[in-house]
Amino acid sequence: MRGTSYIHRRGQVVGACLLLAALSVAALFLCCAVGSARVAPSDLLETALAKLRGAPAPNPTAELILFGIRLPRALLSYAVGAALAVSGALMQGVFRNPMAEPGLLGVSSGAALGAAVAMVLNLQLSALGFSAVSLSAFAGGTLAVLLVLGISRAGRESATVLLLSGVAVSAFLSAVIAGLLALNHDKMDTVYLWTMGSFASASFPKLRPVAAATALGLAASLCVARDLNALSADADARTLGVNAPVVRLFALGVATLLTAAAVSVSGVIGFVGLMAPHAVRSLTGADHRSLLPLSALAGGLFLLAADTLARTLFMPAELPVGAMTSLFGGPFFLLLIRRAREGRR
């Protein structure tokens, strides 16, 4: 019966993945068809088909808009959303808390500080298609988590100690950012806009490493999906043959790299890593073998839709995508708090 039940559940998961993948393809096309520059959907479709055949584009303007602006932006927002969602699912599994999210260990604060330093110093170096701001943000986010792990003795302490260390480091780094901006008023607007998130500078060179990091991170997280199930269970993980500190450290490492890669190209975007895994969990359960891939698809779809709304609601003006996700995430977080209170009654 257990084997039959698992096979049936796996079939449902595959069906859900195919459905979300189909919705993602449709959403990508629709998002590429809307914008301040009006291009007929038929022209975009003909341009895409011509590109696939290797033929010249029938409409050069449509080719520029599709492949130069909208498609790389749509794909980058999808990849970042998937990375943040997988990171959130890993965090929630490690801390056994559905309200955990990728910024808990100071990744976002560290990335923001790294970006702020690059902006204040006007660094101009670049590598692999990434600007100095992106590279500094990635380095800052990674170093922040290493600091947290060092304070909590590299994960050998409890998850609570790790969490509190992350909160303390985040607060400290936020204070450093505030002091840095107080001494550099001319950079305040630039840093502030970056911390609100944007895909305005999206390009295919930026997309490739983020997409690769997202795919590798998802594959690595699936390798410890069973162990995460054991960590999330009420029983002692050691009785199930799981080395909890090692699994926790590995999962946090993957979550950190995913978040740092995402934040380095998009700025700080909140609530994606909180909302997507929680929504998927409420529909399919807490088994990480299904939760992780479905969260990736749901997170990508959500951030793609949020970015499209951010750039089209008040055309030609554009809202920060972080503001749009917070618009949905704030009420969602309050709903989680309400449900948690009702569950304790």
C-alpha cells in the first residue's frame, strides 16, 4: 500500500510540474507581448520562430524588443524567482519553520552592503558579464553567511542559535549600510533603488550563470531531500540515520549560493522564498522530493508575473519589483501569523 501510495503521489507531482511548466511557457509569451513599446504578438511569434530556424527576422524592431529587452528580462526574473523559492524551501526545512525565508542568515544584508560599497567607491571592474555591483553583492552575501556560520560554530549548534546569529549579523550589517549612506548622501537614491530590486538591466550574459546556479542548486538540494524530510520530522534525525549537522550545513550552503546569485543580479527581493514554498506545501504536502521542484516552478512564475506588473501598471514609469512582491507578501505573511495563532488555540 505504501509503495502504491507513493507512486500515486509521484504521478500527481509530475502532473503538477507539467502544469506549472506549461503555465510558465504561456506566461513567458504573454509577458514578452506586453510593454511600453507596442508590438503585435503575431510579430513576436514570427520573430521567435525565425530565430529557431536560423532565418532572418521579418521584423527587426520586434527582434530587438524580444531578444534584446523582454525575453532576457522575463527569463532572468523567472530564474531568480526559482532560486529564491528553492532557497526558501531549504531554509524552512532546516529551521522547521514555514515562516523562514532566504534572508534569515544575513545574505540579503550582506549583499546590500557589498553593493553599497561598490556604488560608493564607483568600482568599474567586471567579470563574466557581471558589473562591480553584482560581484560585490555576491561576495557580500556569501561572506555574511560565513560570518554567521562562524559565530554559530559552523552549524554544530542548534538551528535556533544559527537563526539568532543570522538576525544579529543582519542587524549589524544594516547599521553599517545606514552609516555608509549617511556619509555619502549623493549615493543614497542609487543604493535605495537597488535594494528595492529591479530587472531593468537584464541581459543574456547575466542570465546564463544565474540559470546555471539555479539548476545546480536545485539538483544539489534534491540530493538531500530525504534527509530534509527526516530533519523536519518530529523524531530524532539520528534514529533515521541522518547526520543532522552535515545536512543542515549543506542545505544552508546551497541556499546561500542560490540567494547570493539571485540577489547579485536583481537586488533585494523579499517574500518570494517565503510565499512559493508555503503555497506549494499547502497543496502537495511537506515532502521535499516534490516541494523543491514545485517551489522552483511556482517561484519563477510568481516573480515573472510580479515583474511584468511592476513594469506595465504605470507605463512608461516602472515600479521596483521588490515593492510589488512586498505588496502581495505583506498580507500573505499576516495570514500565516493568523493561521499560526489559530493553530495554537
